[in-house]
Amino acid sequence: MGINNQEKALILAQALPYIKAYNGKVVVVKYGGNAMTDDRLKAAVMRDLILLRLVGIKIVLVHGGGPEISEMLKETGRESRFVGGLRYTDEDTLRIVQMVLAGKTNKDLVNLIQKEGGSALGLCGIDGGMLKARKVRITGEDPGFVGEVTAVDTKPILDTIDRGYIPVIATIGCGADGQVYNINADTAAARIAAELRAENLVSLTDVRGLLRDKEDEESLIPEVCVSEVPGLMREGIISGGMIPKVECCVEAVRRGVHRAFIIDGRIPHSLLIELMTDEGIGTMFVS
Amino acid sequence: MGINNQEKALILAQALPYIKAYNGKVVVVKYGGNAMTDDRLKAAVMRDLILLRLVGIKIVLVHGGGPEISEMLKETGRESRFVGGLRYTDEDTLRIVQMVLAGKTNKDLVNLIQKEGGSALGLCGIDGGMLKARKVRITGEDPGFVGEVTAVDTKPILDTIDRGYIPVIATIGCGADGQVYNINADTAAARIAAELRAENLVSLTDVRGLLRDKEDEESLIPEVCVSEVPGLMREGIISGGMIPKVECCVEAVRRGVHRAFIIDGRIPHSLLIELMTDEGIGTMFVS
Amino acid sequence: MGINNQEKALILAQALPYIKAYNGKVVVVKYGGNAMTDDRLKAAVMRDLILLRLVGIKIVLVHGGGPEISEMLKETGRESRFVGGLRYTDEDTLRIVQMVLAGKTNKDLVNLIQKEGGSALGLCGIDGGMLKARKVRITGEDPGFVGEVTAVDTKPILDTIDRGYIPVIATIGCGADGQVYNINADTAAARIAAELRAENLVSLTDVRGLLRDKEDEESLIPEVCVSEVPGLMREGIISGGMIPKVECCVEAVRRGVHRAFIIDGRIPHSLLIELMTDEGIGTMFVS
Amino acid sequence: MGINNQEKALILAQALPYIKAYNGKVVVVKYGGNAMTDDRLKAAVMRDLILLRLVGIKIVLVHGGGPEISEMLKETGRESRFVGGLRYTDEDTLRIVQMVLAGKTNKDLVNLIQKEGGSALGLCGIDGGMLKARKVRITGEDPGFVGEVTAVDTKPILDTIDRGYIPVIATIGCGADGQVYNINADTAAARIAAELRAENLVSLTDVRGLLRDKEDEESLIPEVCVSEVPGLMREGIISGGMIPKVECCVEAVRRGVHRAFIIDGRIPHSLLIELMTDEGIGTMFVS
Amino acid sequence: MGINNQEKALILAQALPYIKAYNGKVVVVKYGGNAMTDDRLKAAVMRDLILLRLVGIKIVLVHGGGPEISEMLKETGRESRFVGGLRYTDEDTLRIVQMVLAGKTNKDLVNLIQKEGGSALGLCGIDGGMLKARKVRITGEDPGFVGEVTAVDTKPILDTIDRGYIPVIATIGCGADGQVYNINADTAAARIAAELRAENLVSLTDVRGLLRDKEDEESLIPEVCVSEVPGLMREGIISGGMIPKVECCVEAVRRGVHRAFIIDGRIPHSLLIELMTDEGIGTMFVS
Amino acid sequence: MGINNQEKALILAQALPYIKAYNGKVVVVKYGGNAMTDDRLKAAVMRDLILLRLVGIKIVLVHGGGPEISEMLKETGRESRFVGGLRYTDEDTLRIVQMVLAGKTNKDLVNLIQKEGGSALGLCGIDGGMLKARKVRITGEDPGFVGEVTAVDTKPILDTIDRGYIPVIATIGCGADGQVYNINADTAAARIAAELRAENLVSLTDVRGLLRDKEDEESLIPEVCVSEVPGLMREGIISGGMIPKVECCVEAVRRGVHRAFIIDGRIPHSLLIELMTDEGIGTMFVS
């Protein structure tokens, strides 16, 4: 890229209104799954988070870890089974899920942030009783220890932010009886964002956003009002794996998060493009 | 136990000098291995920690997790191999170690504390760059990614205590390059206690303490001055698995921890007996 | 008492739920009169208060001092005279009352707390304008400078607690004109407890509590709802010296104190039994 | 006094340099004995203290109470006896001394300050373990429980100042064993001033200051360097009751108090004249 | 003035109720114009402000600077022109106004306060966006860049007070577009006082106050209820240059300032006479 | 500039190490003279300062104002005269200098920062007694009221930073007697930077930096060790107007400022280029 330092400085200068607008605000970033597979990309995302934190944004990182869980299950001779889109989670699977999410994916992200010069603490929903959960209520086959968030105690998150760390959160939750539950990371991120009265929820995925024509990346819908969502579902534009992601954005916005985004984590620095430039790189949901 | 409430109250009253003496002090508790296998005992230890915290002691819980690691290695078709007393840790083993310690043992302890009414955050040495480590230097066979602590950043521990939590620490460490190391929990606990200028280091084990005659639990040595340790080693009284435990106590005391204890975690409420009564239940190391 | 340290530790462990429940709460203890005569018992009560403070309860000690006042009056050649249950208090008596309560009983209690290892400040209602009072309005003979509380300024009490002391309060009050009044300690304690939004008011007396049959200590009524009090009065179960004590408990509970207790201060560690065990040792008043 | 408001305002304006110089400084005022007998004068002194506090001076009031003690002893059929200038204090006398000083004189002063619109807490050396004392060592007849200060814990004094009160201190002290001692108020004031690193110690007495000729008030010595004191003693200019007062001033100045004053408390507003005008009304001791 | 120090001290003592009443309150002093011409008087006013600040009053000084502006305009060959009582302010005049008010009058007052031993920061309405303004809306000839206050941001004023300074404020304001406006100092002072919920607004002028007969200074009206103002205007008692001054007092009182005063700044220490004695030296406006 | 948002985001990301390195550090920016004439450029510099502040740098802006002073002198019929490189400053000139610097240049910069979305307070050395000065000692002709800094009180600067503002400082100083002095802005900036223990002093000028050949901008010397300066002077490479600028950089570095820069304020965003990229745009002075 033949950009000289004068042009670079101009670009930094152009970030001023965005930095100013986000100063002191909470932004919850959901990261995970297929968007998280490339190591160089992952390091770049962590650097973006550190940068955003340094310029005054209170970043909260919520992650999933599907692929790593599947791999570990396979390694222990188990197969990944899904029931109505949810991972079937018997006691043994639950043990693996907790171990991988809270011990591997989580701490690896923390390690990466620390290595890139940031400061992070890795927590899961068990820590400080952060994510209270109960078994999901579902018709049909029982998916096992899959939970839904009943309450969020924001104290451990805020304590972590206040002391200067980026909280990195694995979405394991807990019932009052200590029963652990596997919680969908998108849903948890939406609830966390809502309870923190976050400015934004940004979902870093491996798709461009909501496409009018799934085959055509140029057909990206840049902005969706949550009231339009039912129509888009009926039209089939929101379908398949996009349904839960969109529902989380809708949920977050309904509960008071200012804006929710689905953006493409595979595009280098997509977070910075979305938050720090005039370009909307994915799909934005507003109330 | 036919003890009436009046006798109970008297006993509470007798704890006053101990509570007063420990008020506001840091006590590092090392817990792990075979002392940690019984579930009811584990819950009882957690309740003791919560109690000690409530009466004003700044409790830090450092844990190992050998048995759980071995089990998981077995489950994934690997065998536990030890080199000079250290677990041989190749890259794959390291991954399992991190997963089990930071994701399973650690969060299970946090879960237990929360369930019993306490408040805890589960951290490992990666979090906030707490445990800086490098490869152990050892003559003979290379044990792989086994580390020794080069520095302790007490900030994440103190932040956690300040905000009202019991920090629960898995002894995974990290080099400047992000390389993860498996660190012996006893050693790490000793270093953490020293850096926190802890009043006490208490090692909860599955032995009575230091025995003059290994076959006779009545031959317990209640107090050892660190200068006596070399002699006790020559006499063979400190031998086998006790050597590293004793060395950690010596190390802690040498670095300024007031007193270090090896006590029997299998005895119900041994922690309370040691800290809150006039009875020395195990072996105390002093300078 | 043949209780070994293991049993002792178990008993400490059993105090956890009580310590947890009272953590950070205010408990006002009314102490005085005949319950306060035995020196060893008095020292034991002070140690109990220090213990309760150390385990996180904000203790406020309110005391009377009838016997010491009577003795001093006698020493100066005066007789104690009572009008409708109130000490007849002319100007000379008032001077003696203030001197004994604020200078003797109060400072002796502070001295005892300090000697037993606690930290206390001795105040009376004059200090910081804490207890505003006016002459009691009574039909029949004028009891002189006997006052009733018109307002409580909690600032000096809270300042004292905040800085780490147990406030010890003599119930002398003051009109806006500086006129001093002798105030009944039970009534003052009830008002102080109410204004501090205390969790409990505990009245340490020289009776077991409310007895269904005054001759039979086994007939103790463990719990009374304040709405039952009028009935118990009509039945004569609440009578004589119990009437003002019960009225204070009712008043405190009506004004928002969670629970009020009349317990027997002559029983060693009755405070600990009541607050730290599952046994209700006296009579509890609830709304 | 035919002074119009314009002249009054001018006088207020002239106080500026003094108010500025004393802003935030500690001034210990010793008040007591014969200077404290007149009620109107006493009220005026309290108003002066309130004023000085409001304009930013951290006032500490230390008082004696000889006449009230003698009176109470007489009332209880005892006589005041002095041994080498010290009140002979047997156990019974000690009880009366404590009662009168801490319960009467002290709280009456607090009452007066509160009534005049100030805010005060009445403490004695027992409170918070403020004045540690031991038996005075004296050759000749044993004066009984007369103490000398071994240490001052300034925490209760500073806590009281910090929270906005004028601390009013009765000079009763305490041994480690809880034994109470009667301590000379001048000596205690000097030690307290020294430990608080006070700017000034002001002793309000019933004499004009140090007079070159005791019969002639015009022979007042306005300023004495502590090194001149031995000479003045040899000359007999410092003699009798002045000796202990002067010694306290010398002690205070030697221990770092900037200036010590002996002024005449019978002159209306002598405190304000000394501290807020260019006139030295009594004798000033400097190093 | 033959007043001895004892009388002086008495006068200081008599200030106690006033000092107490104003403790911690905000008083906005408007100073300027012809009241500000005499150098010795100006220094005396500054000393009065320092004194008031030291005795606990949060002083805010708002100033005009008409004569200095006129002089500078003359020096640059311009003439002062007034339109409906407002200085005609074209762009060039505005530049001079800003320069003189914010750079000369303002900093000279700060200099004087610092020199007299106080601590001050000189601000204008541009600093921290303190005075938001827009063009005055007026019928008839356009006065140019003359502004009226649309909002007051009290943060810079309170920050300055909190850190121990007297804020000195030049009444230059600013539109959202950065356009500077010349704002009448009386009006600005009234708005500032209202937004700070000041206890008093004191306007230091060069008249005695409101006179019933303009020729007779003895005809001073000491107190005016704001509801009487329209009547006084109809009667012609409020007329000419007094109209805007009175309107500001009315405005301030209407917006919640407790009392507003017009007093004669030419009388030495008139501020102290008004605030610290029982004499009302000018005219007081109350609601 | 055909740079897309992805490239822009990359550039932002590349600023991370610089933002991290400067986080919480003080940077003093000297701005003035000919570098400050272009309005668009001035606004851009202010935006850069706001940006740097938002990303965590404690910016202090020190300005001169030579051209505006000269213009105002001319407008009032005076001519600018220089004595040994210093503006000849008689009493009248001094009045104009203060007015222009503190009232015009200073407040215009504050206005610009506020308008661009930042928060600033405009101070001069008189405010809070910030710059203590005395007459420069010079051989030859007396330049009048030209001062040199004798002491810097950093309190007003730090108070302003702490409360969230960018302090904008006009380099007028003051003697103890209140005499105002005109102080060279470069010198003042160097002293201020030293007293604040600033990380950097950045002098924004209208030259490229130090040139080996004055005619050739390509001959820029990027880095100079302060020990090389005498040699460069002898060689004539540092000469004329560069001498005082270089001397200030040397002075700052000698007094502990980490690095001092002379950069070209005419280059858009030169500040950002210097602080936030890997390019050294001007000349850096190090110890």
C-alpha cells in the first residue's frame, strides 16, 4: 500500500469524531466460531480490541468455541450431535465444553491480548455468579445441559473493566444449585450487552452481513430496523444460521442497546472499519 | 456431637484472638491433588475459605489438578509420564493441562465457592500476565513445557481481592512470547505468597505433616525452623514427595512469608483448626 | 468441656451462614442495669462485641447505668426516687446522672473494649448533638429532667463506625437550649436502632425473655409478632418491668428494625448464641 | 462601644493575614481551672473556638477541671489533698476524677459548643486508646493513680477533626492493663500538641502571662526563647504555679510545636486577640 | 480609629453567626464599571473576596469592563457607540472587547487576588464552553455581536472552586458555531448565580442602592420584594441605569437565588458590611 | 486520496504501539508565530490535539502570538521594536502584549478547541501564580518588561488536566510584586515541560527542522544529541532564529524531558505524523 505518513496522519485525524462519540461507552464484541480460525486474523482482531480500549471504549469480548469443542469431543471419541440447532450436551459433553471454552479458547484469547500488549482477564459465567442460567425450554428432543440466561450479574464485568482489563467471557452459565449449562454465545452476548447498557453489540462472523441474495455479496443490506425483521424472515432473506444471530441483535436492541451489528470478521480490521470510519461494513440493526 | 449452643458460643468467642490477629492479612492456601478428591470435603474446605474471608482474612486459593489431568490424558489416549518428578509436557499434553486446570478444576472450585455463598473469580497465570515463566532448567531428560516462575504480577490478584472476591488461581504461566508453561502448583503458591507478602502459606495435602516416623502419625513434627531442613533431609525424615512441598515452605519463609504450614486436608476443617485454634494440626515452618 | 479442636473448628464452620447474613449490617445492643454487674461477664460481653465487629457487623452499644447512679446518689447523701417508673431527676440528680453515665459507666465500657483488643469511642447524646430531647410529657407528678428523644442525628454514630470504632453511647440528651435530659436507655436504643435502619436491636437483660409463666423459665416465648403484644399485655404475660422493654422492641420493629430481641445477658455468650447459632435464646419480636 | 459597621468591616478585613497564615493548621487550646469558672466567659471562649474552626483552623480543646473535682470530692465527704503539686489520687478519688472530668466538665464544654452552633465530640484519653499512661515516677510520698503520658495515639483526634468536629479532650489516661490514671492537663496538652505537630499550643489561664514583677501586670514579658527559661527560673521570675505551665510550653516547643502561649483567659476574646491581631496579649514561647 | 485589639476581637467574634450561615454557600459577586476604577479600593475588594473565601464562602467573581473597553477603542481610533443601552459591537469592536475583558481586566483582577495572597483562575465564557450565547433579539437598530446567555455550563466554574481557586469570569460568550458575543455582565452574573444555585448575588456598583429620592442618599430603600418592582418602575424610582441592574436582581431571585443585593462598591469593605454584619448597606431584593 | 476504508482501518491499527507508548504521558506542544497563521491549519492542529488527548495523552498547549501583537501595536500607532531578539516592552507595550496574548490568541485557541469538540481552559502565567518571573538579565540595551521564568507552579496545569481539559497557556508571567512580564513562549514551554516531567516537548514551527543546508529541505537532520549542539552551532548549522528554539529543546532535555522535537507546523497533521507513525518528520533532540 503506497500510503505515505502524511496520508496516514490524515486518516488518524479523520477518526476523531468516532473516537469522541464512543469515548467511555461499552461495546460488546461477540467473536467466535468460524471467524476465529485464522491465527493471524485473530491476532489482528485482538490488536483492534486493544486499540479501541486505549482510545477510551470499554470493550467486552464474548466468545464461543464450537470448532474447538467439536475437535476435543472427537479426540475423546465422541461425536458432536445437534438438536434443533443446539449442541446435544450430556454430562460428559458438558465437561468437555466447559474445559474447552473456559480453559482453552478463553485463556488463549487472553494470552493473545496480553502478548499484543493489552491487559485482559478471562472469565466465564460461573465467575462471580455472572451468568445465572436454567435449562432451555424446548419442545421435542431434550438437548441436555443447554441453558438460557435468566440473569446477568454485571459486577464482575464492571469490576474487571474498572481495573483496566478487557473482560474475555466464555458463555458457560450456572443454576442456583451449581449446575453448569452450555449457553449459546450469541444469546449470552446480547443479554450481557443489554444489562451493561452497551452502546453497541458487534457480532464478528464469517459472513458479510445480511444479504438480499445469498449468492451475491454485493446485495448486502446495510441497515435493518428491528420492526422489518419479521418481514425479512417471511421473505426468506433471514434464514438458516442467520436466524439466531439476527434474533440476538433484535433482542439486544429491544433491551436498549443502541445499535447491533453483524460484520465479517474475515475482513482485516472490520471492527475498526465499522466503528472508526464512515463505512458501514456489515448490517446494522437499530430500533 | 452433643455440644449445646452455649458451648458453641464459647468456642466462637475463643476464636477472637485468632480473628483479630489475622484481620486484613493475606493467607495463601495451596489445595490440590489427592487432598481434593472427596466432594464433601472439598465443599467443606470452600466453606472454610468463605468463613475466613468473611472474618477479614484475604484468602488466595492456588490449586493443582494432577489427578484430573491424568484422567483427561487417559481419556484422550495419552499416558501420564513423569521426568524427574515433573510431568512430561509436550505440546499436546500442555493443551490438555491448560484446559483441565484453567477450565475444569479452576472453574469447578469457583462454582463451589459461589454455590456455598462466597464470591470468587477463577484466574490462571495467563490472566493479566500474572505468572511470568520460562522453561525449567534441568539436567537430564527434557520435560517439555514445564515452567518456573520468573516474576509475579500481583495486580490481578490484588484487584480481585479488593473487589471482594476470593481469587482462585490455576498455575499455568506464560513467557514473554506467549508460550504457555505448566508450573508446579506448590512452587507457584510459594512465589505468589512471597510476592503478596502473605502472613501464611498453608499447603493442604493428604498427609498429616512431617512425620519423624512415616509409619506413625503420632510422630508428627509440629514446628520446623527452616535452618533445620537440611539436617532433616540428610536424616531422611524429609524425603520423596515431601521434598518439593517442604522446599516450597522454605522458599516462602525465606522470601518473607511469616509462617508456612503443611496440614492434612483430609481432616475436616483442618484449615480452621490451624488458623483459628491453639492447636497446630500439621507442621509449621518458620524462619 | 471436653471438646477437641476438630469439634471446635466444626462449630466455627457452622457459624458461616450467620456471619454471612449479618455482614455489613448494623446491630444495636442495649446493655445495662442488672445485666451489667458481674465483671467477668461484662468483659465476656465486650469480647463478644469485638468478635461480632471483626466478623463484619456494625455494632452500636447503648448502655444505661441505673445501679451506678443510685450508688453515687447515695454516696452524695441523696436517695433514688422513682415517679411512674422514671427516676425523679432534679437538677442535682441530673448532674450526678450525667457524670456517672457519660463519665463512669460509658468510659469504663470503652476501657474494657480497648483492653480486650477492640477499638471504641465513648459518646453521649450531647456529642455532635446526637440525641435531641425534650421533657417527657406525663400526667401526674413531674419527674423533673427526664427526657424523650425528639430526633436522632446519626452522623456522629456513623462517623465513629466508619472510622473503625464501636460507638458506646450513654443516653443523655439535650434540648435546643442546651438543657440536658436523662433519657431511658431502652427507649433511646430503640430510636437509635430505627434511625440507623439497624438489622437487629438486642436488649441484654437479666431475665430469660418473655415467660408465659413467670415462675417457669421453661415457659419462654421464643417469638412474638408485634401485633400479638396488646393481647399478651391484657393476659398479664407482659407486665411490670417487661412493659417498657417490650414497648421498645415493638417501637423499633414498627419503625423498620428487622428484628428485636430480649435476651438474658447473664448467660455467657448469649449474644453469640442468639446471633451466631440456630438457637433463639430469648424472645424475638418481629413485625 | 461606638464602632460603626464600616469600622467593623475594616477590622474583619485586617484579620485576613492571620486567617491565611493559620489556614489548615492545628492549634491546641488548653483550657481549665480558674479560667473556666465564669459562665459567660466560657460561652465566649467556645464561640471563639467555633469561629477559629470555621475560618479553617483545626482546633483541639484540652481541658482540666480541678475546681469541679474538688467540689465533687467535698460533696462525697472527701478532701482534696495535694502531694508535690499533684492531687493525691487513691482509687476512690480516681473514680470521682474520671466521672467529673470525662462526664461533667467534658460534656458540659461539648454542650456549650453545640449550643453556640459548633460541632464537637467529647473524648478522654481512654477513647480509642488515645493517651497511654503509666504511674508518675516521683521521689517522696506516693501520689497514687497520677499518670504521665507514655504515648499519644492521634488517630481518634484526627478522625474527629476530619469528620468536622472540635475534639474536646479530658486528660484521663490508661495503662496497657486498663488501669486509669489522672493526668495533668497541661502536660497532656503539650504532648498532644507535639504529636499532632500543632502550629500553636495556647494555654488559657487566669494570669496575664509571665510577669517580670508579679505585682505589676504591666511588666508582662511578651516573648521568651526556651533557652532563656532556666535563667528566668533562677531569677525567680518563673516560680510557683507558673513552673509547670512554662515547662509544658518549653516541652511543646522542644518537641516541634511552632509557638506556645500563656494567655489570660479572663480577658474577653483573648484567644482572638492573640491569634487574629498584631497584639501579643500574653507570653509567647519560641525555640 | 482608636479601636483597641480587645474591641477588634469582639468585632471578629460578632461575625460568627454570619460566617456560620454562609459556610459552604456560593456567593456571586458582580464587580465592574465605575466601581472598579480606584486602585486602592480594587485591592481592598480583592482582599475582602479572599477573606470571604477563607472563611468558607464559595466566591465567584463576575466582572465587566466598560471603561477599559472604551479607552482601548479610543486608543485604536474608534468611538464607543451605544444602541438601546447596549454597546454597538461590530467585528472589530468585538475583537477589542474580548481582548480587553478576557486579557486585561480579567487577568489584572486575577493578578491582584494572587498578589494579595489569594488563589484565582481567570476564565471567560469561552473556556470550557461555559457561557453559551446567541445574538440578542432586539427591535430597532442592530447592536451587532451583543449576545444573551442561552445556557450556562457550571462545570468549569465548579471545577475551579473545587480545586481551591476563586473563579474570575469575563462575560464573553460563544455560539455553537464559535461566534463570540459580548454579553452584559449584570445579566450574565444573574444567570450564573441562578445556575449555581447561589445563596446571594451581590452587585458592587457606584451607587448607594435604590433611592426613593435620587438626590438624597438617606432615602435608600433597604429591602425590595421582587413583586414590588413593577410598581417602583411605574413610580420612576427605578429608572435609567438602575433598570438593568434591578432586572438582573429580579431575574436571579426569580430563578432561585436566595437574595440579591445592589451595594455601593465605593464604600470601603461594603461587601463585608453587607455579608458579615447586621447592617444592610444597600438594597436587598427578595422573593 | 484513493484510500479505501480497509486501508484506513489498517492505518489506525498501526497506530496501536504509539498510542500505547504515550498513554497517560504529558506532551507539551509549543505552537505559535508563523506556524499559527493559517486558519484551516490551525483548526486541524486543534483537532489533532483533541485526538491525542482522547487517546490518552495529557496535552498541554503553550502558545506565543508575535504577529497578533505586532498587528495590535501597529493598530494603536506603535511600532514593534526588538532588542537582542527580544521585543522591546515598555509599560504600554506590555499592556498590549497581555491583552493580545491572554485575551485574544489564547481565547481564540480555546474557542477553536471547544468548537472542534474538545474541552479547554485558557490560562496565562498569572493564573494561580503559575509562572513566576523576573526581569531578564541582559547586557546592553534594556528590553523593558521582558521576563524569565524563575519558578513554575504546576498545580493549575495539573488541576486543569485532571478535570478533563486541555490547558492552553499564554506565556505572561508575574513577579512576587505583581509586576507582569512578557516571557518568550519557547523558553516558557521548555520550563513547563521540564516541571511537568513531560515525555515530549514538541515545537510546532514554520521550518522543516534543523537543516544541514538551509537551502535544501532534504538536508534535514532527524536526530540530534544535546551534546552535539555546541558543535553544530560552531559549524553555523544552528544559527539565527533557530538558536533560541534549539536552546529550549536542549534545556528541556537537560531538565529531564525525554525527547524534544522541532517540527513543521505547516505540514498537515505533522503532530500526528511525529507522535503516531514511524516517521520522524522534523528534528528530534535527545540526551
